[in-house]
Amino acid sequence: MAVALRAEGIEIPGLEELVASVLFADDVAIVAESEEQLGRISEAWAERWEMLFGVKKCGIMVCEDQELRERVKGTAWHLQGQEVPIVSEYTYLGVTMQEDDGESMSVFQEKQVQRLRTLAGRLRPFLSSKSIPSLVRFRIFRSLVEPIARWGLELIGWSDLSGKLKTAYSQCVKALVGSSSKNTIYSIYCLSLELGVPLLEDLHFMARARAFYKLRSLKTFIAVLMANVGVPYRKLTWTTGVPRYLKTYPKLDLGKPWSEAKVNLGKYLLARREKEYDDRRSVTAWKQARYVNTVGFWKVAIFHSGVAKGVNWVVRARCAGIWTVKRAIEFGLVDATTVGGKCAACMVDLGETPELQHILLDCTKFEEARRVLEGVLGAIPETLPPDDRTRVLLRGSSITAVEGIRFSLGQKWSGANAEGIGEPKLPGFALLAKFCSLVWSWGGVFSE
Ligand SMILES: [Zn+2]
């Protein structure tokens, strides 16, 4: 087809041939410089392929040229006997384009925000379900949420990714651990490390870089355009902007294949996020406790039925994502003078003790529930300070060096290798999950 129309189409700087159409599966975008040319190309299309156009879904859009637009609007356009509407924006392959291009990307992002919000709303009951194992929910996230979030990301400028889009994506991530989208007490970065799901900004970065590497090897005119980046047409285009940005990353060899570049970029992104989120309290605490060594536990929970609910709470406890009275006071949600510094469950004055630590180790209200933890707690030396005991209980490592005890004992003490602790021989995290679900279903005081 493209050959048959070699004499028609628009001129693109850097290309020898004219471009008359852009094709994808059974979608076609015909591009023309004048109304006569548009008529000729679309007729040729229909004749050559005996194509029946779905005219209702078609639209004619005139880009930038105001005079031409007025002329086109003044004419009735027909295709195979049906009138084709004149439109000022058109969604092609899920990306909305506008007649005056300036706002296209923000319109597209706005539509993506709506898509993700709708998805988060629909999937929330599933993603946060307490009866579906975390591994299943994780897979649904990766196969449903991620592809939609990824869609068209490579088109969005380096610094143009909207905050709303990031928030809409975060809603889906937080739903994975049963946390409300309004819960802002913990960092999305911490959660992404814990759950092994990428941040939207990293998906964005990788999408743009990947497109740059891949488009060059396509057998369409895009590859030719990519090879002619020096065309003196516009100072900044996608094909000049992306490599310019990528070159600021010194370890990246643009001549290497994508498979190699991908690894280097992954390392770069990790270092960049570390720096960016370093000052967040939850991230610092997460790193200090070396939870990184035990991130896989919540997926393993699939083998231990009945702990799905509690596993969400364990993840949140590790990421500082649980609301406590102290935090509610800190955030100005509760008046300190009314509740004081007391534990909401046993009414004991907490003083300097962190509430989570008190609940896990000491709260008398949960003494009965704590019996399930006997085996685990018994394995953690009592010589460790309480905050370290808490870390180890949550499958991290102690910070304090204790003579004769190795530093990284979280896994061993909490039965990471499924060696089983106590009765009925479950890994430590499963017992902890049981305890957590007993605590956080108590009277609703702790739910959000
Ligand atoms: Zn208490």
C-alpha cells in the first residue's frame, strides 16, 4: 500500500519518501497536506484493499493550519457514502491527539489518570482482599495495572509526568496491602521496595529509553527518522530529546543492544531513587532494619493458607504504614490532651515506647493472642533491646551488636526457610501474620 501511494502523502524532514499513512493492525491514520490529497489517498485505500471503513469511528482533524481548517470545516466530507465528522481531538491507539498539539500530552495524561482511578476502584476489592493470597494479587497487579500504567508513557516528556498520574498508580499499589488510597503515612517508595513493584516514574524512564533503543531497529520510517536526528527542522523533538537526555547518563552506551542497556539503567534508577527518597523516615527505618533481605515472604504466604489477611499487616508494619494513636496525634487528627500518650487498647501510658513495639511485645490486651507468637519470641534473645526485638520479629536484623550473636538473624529467628516454629510448625511470618490479624481486627480501633 505504501508503495502504491508513493507519489502522495506528506513530506517529513529526514525522509526521502512521502508518508501517506500510519498503520497498526486494522487501524489506519491517513495523513495528507490538502483536502484534495486526503480524498485521493482515502479512495485509493478503499479501492486497493476493498476496505469498508467504520465511518462512525473515523474523524478528520486538521493540525495547526488555521486556514486549511476553516476550509475543511466548510465542506461536507464523505467516505463510502457516509459523512465523516470533523474533530478537534482524536484518540488513536489509546493516545488522544489534538489539532493544536500543545496540550495533547496533558489531555492524554488526564485520561490515563481516569483509567487508573477507575481500575483502582474496580480492582480494590480484589487487590486488597484478605482471602486471596498475596502472590495472586501481585500477579493481577503486574498483568492488569502495570500494562495500563505503562501505556503511552514513552510519549510523555522527561519532566512532564503528572503528579495526579503518579497518585492514581500509587492507589493501586497501596490497595495491594489493603491500604486506603488516602493513607499517606508511608512512602510509596518503601512499599515499592517491599512489594517488588516499580514506581511509575521508573516505568516512565524505562519506557522512553526502551522506545529509543527499539524504534531504531524497526522496519518502518521511524527507524529512518531515528537515524537522522540532526535534521534542522525543530530544535527539540522526541528523537533529539531522548538521546540527549540518555547521554547525560555516562555509563550508558547508546550503541549497545537494549538488553545490556536495560541492566545499566536499572542500576542507575535504583541509585537515583535511593538518593531522592533517602530522607523519608519510613525508608530509613526500612533500610536500617535490613528488611531488604526478607522481602519475598509475603509472596511465599501462598503456601500458608489463612494468613493472607495478617500478611498485609506485616508488610505495613515493616513499611511504617499502620496508623497508631501517636501518629494520629502527630498528624493533628486526634487531640493529644484527650487521649494522652496512652495505648488505645490497654490504656497504659506509653511514654517514649513506640506504639507498634508495645502492641507486638507488651500490650496486655493482646496477651492471649500473643500465645501464637511464643515460639518466635522465644527464639529471639531477650538480651536484645526491645526495638531490636521488634525489628527481628518483623523479619529484619538487629541494629545493636550483641556479643556472641550474629547480626543478621531475622531469617533464622522467624523461620524464613520454612523450618517451622512452635505449634503447628509454621514459619515465623505466618505466626506473626496470625497475631497481627487478631490485633487489627480488635474493636476496629486500629483500622483506618
Ligand atoms: Zn496496650
